[in-house]
Amino acid sequence: MTTENPGAAPAKASGDVDLLTAFAVFTEASIVAQLTSTLLESRLPKGMVTAQFGVLNHLSSRPAGGTPLQLASAFQVPKTSMTHSLAALERKRLVEALPNPDDGRSKIVRITPAGARFRGEVIEALAPVVAHTLSALDPGTLDRLLPLLRHLRIVLDAARNCRAERLE
Amino acid sequence: MTTENPGAAPAKASGDVDLLTAFAVFTEASIVAQLTSTLLESRLPKGMVTAQFGVLNHLSSRPAGGTPLQLASAFQVPKTSMTHSLAALERKRLVEALPNPDDGRSKIVRITPAGARFRGEVIEALAPVVAHTLSALDPGTLDRLLPLLRHLRIVLDAARNCRAERLE
DNA sequence: ACTATATAATACGATATCGAATTAGATGAG
DNA sequence: CTCATCTAATTCGATATCGTATTATATAGT
């Protein structure tokens, strides 16, 4: 059936700090990401993918923009991937890059008026679909999920930085 | 900072069933998936990616195996992506494909002894890393997250099937 | 049994992802 | 000031992802 649990934990030893629960959480997060990405892309013009729209959405609430490195860090993707996503958004004129006055190597990426408009249209088209989909959720699910997910994300992120430092 | 909230909701209208919270949850799920995938791949031999290991891990608790379509459905990825992942695992002799006695078009994919051994080694190498990383989590975070994530995943999945049917 | 339709898997092509190497500009030590 | 080092971004090459079209087999209607 479609409601199976991939990689589910068969049992849980008492001492070991449930690695298996952790794995199950990781797998579920990845499936949720997969499903929501597909859902979003079904309302996106062909040629635009979730990674690109995510950046656009992020920039829409930060009119001052940010550097590519800041954006890569916000989404925790490699900076070469961000270069690629930004190039695609720039080709579509949805964002624009200005020289960074503080650092000649860098640049500042900002959303354009066309980008903001586009983002608004997609959000609007998406609203009823998402609302309908999520209407089947137990009330409060998202509000309970969000802080927990954020907490996990922050801890994972901190550990990643820590590991990176250890390799100095 | 590295603890920003990409695509965060600026405010929340009372009537509209917080599309913005939903977006934030989706984004966080995607970042968690990204971070855990990177973490896993840091302990995987080069040439193996998270998608492949996920399938291997899934099969390790299902000795009878499954069809490619069942596996694609378990992870909610397109079946052509699963074909690719399975081909990679087969090349490495970590899984094997047998003809499906019930259906000549299909086949049954099973983990091999080498695959089970390999999976065990990776899990063992990963255990201390994950344990250390997650030691910074508030206790109970994962146990509270798992049922909520599953619930969300199941609802998203059901909606997806529903949409697919509408297009018949 | 025969044809139409449906389904499992794959082949193919376009694009996305990402690690390693590169380029250009910044920063710090002397 | 100059050189060494560091850092932001990009280029390049390898691989992954996934939509469309294709192939092979199954199933249903007559």
C-alpha cells in the first residue's frame, strides 16, 4: 500500500539512543519534502523547480536581498547549487544581481518587481490546493510541527558547522 | 546567521488557514532532508547517494523484497528515478532482481547478503555521529516529531492520489 | 481466441545537483 | 607595500533526477 513506512524501525534497543527513530524521522522528512516539492511544481511553469521558487519566496520577504553565500547557507545547499539556481532566476528576470559595495568579489541578489509579482501569482494559485490538501490534517498539526522541525534543523545545522571546524 | 528562517511567514491572517505556516513547514522539512542527506553521504563511499542507501535500508527490513513500483511508491519518487537507483545498487551487487512469478512484466528486488553487510557497516559507522549530533536535541523531540511527520506525509500522499484520479 | 486498454518497467533526453578546480578580490604579517 | 593566505563566486565534469515516449506483458470485453 501507499501508506507503508520505508526504513521503519523494527524495534528499539533501550540503551542505544534510538538511531532507528532518527532514521525514520529523516526518511519521513525527505518524503514530505519530495511530496511538497511535487505539489508545488505542479503549479509552477515548466522549467521552474522548487529550489528556484524557494529562493524567490525567501527573497520576497527580504527586499534588501542577500549574497549567494547567504542564500546557500539559508537553504543549506552547496554554493555551486545556489549559483545555478540564481542563474536560472536571473535568466527569467525574476531576480537581479548588483555589485556588493562592501566586497568586490561578491554581489547582492534582489527580487525584481516582476519576480515579486510572479511569486504572488503562484502563491495565489497554490492557496486553494494547499488549503484543500491540508484540510484533512488534524488541527494544530502544522503549528506543533513547525517548532520541532526548526529545533531539529538548528541542531543539525550546528553539528554540521562543528564538523566542518574539526576538519579546519 | 546560519539560524535564519528562509521563507518565513511575516504574519498570519486569521481567516486564511495559514498557508504561510504550511510553507514554513515545507521549507524546514526540505532543509532537514538536505542536512541529513549530506550527513549520511559523508559516511557513504563515494558514488553512493542517499536515495540509494534509503532503498537498501528499506529492503534490509523486508527480506522478501518488493517490486520497483512498490519501492517508488514507498519513497514517493517517480518510478523512473527508482529504476535508476536500483540499477546503481545492482551494479554494486547490493541488491538483486528476480523475475516476478506473479507478473511477467515485473520483477522482485531483494537485498543480497553483501548488501545487508554493507548496510550494517554504514549504520554502525553512522551511529556515533548521529548520536553525538542529536545529543543536543531536547529530549523527546524525535518521538514527538515522528507521528506528526507521518501524519502529514500520509495526508499529502492521499491528496496526491486524489489529484491523480481527478485527471484520470 | 482477438482486440482494446491498462500496467510494469525501461530508454532517452533535458535539466538539476554537487564536488573539485579555478579565478578574482580581500586581508593580514612583515 | 608585498607576498601569502583566505574567501566569494564560477566553471567544469560527473552523476542524479524526472517527464515523455516506448516496449512488453496482463486483463477485460466481445
